[in-house]
Amino acid sequence: MPSKALYNGAGSWCDLELRVGARGSATSIPQKWRSRFMLRTVGFLMQLAVLALLPMLIVWQLMFGFRLILMPMLTLVGIVVFTTGQWLREGNSR
């Protein structure tokens, strides 16, 4: 049985023995670890989207223009999405 290292989010790595089930899935990983990994991944993707889209928004404004009130509104939306992504990544690890 292969042994894999898994990052536990608390600054250390733990060894985890994986057992492959009939369908080829790892059966010994607890459900709470899988859901934490999913939440961290979703949080990371949310932050990545904000960090990619806000500069593109600035370029769009400079090149094509749109109503100026949209810039602060979309910046606030970006802050909320980024903060939610940060909460998903680190807030649930405790």
C-alpha cells in the first residue's frame, strides 16, 4: 500500500496510508479532510479569480470605458469575494 504525505494545514505534514477501493478511490481518507481540502481549493480559486479579474477590469475601463460608479462597486465585490476565499482557506482549519 502506497504511503502518501498530506499537508494538514497546521504547518506540518502527516503520513497517510491510502487504501485503494474497488473503484480506484482512496477509502481511508476521512470525509472531514476531503471537505477541508475542497473548501481550501474553492477559497484559492475565489482568490485567484479576484486577483486575475480586477486588473482586467481596470484595463477594460481604460480601453473601452463604462460608468465610473461601477469601479468602486466592483472593487467592493472583489474585496468581499477575496475575504470569503481567505475565510474558506484559513478560517475553517481550526
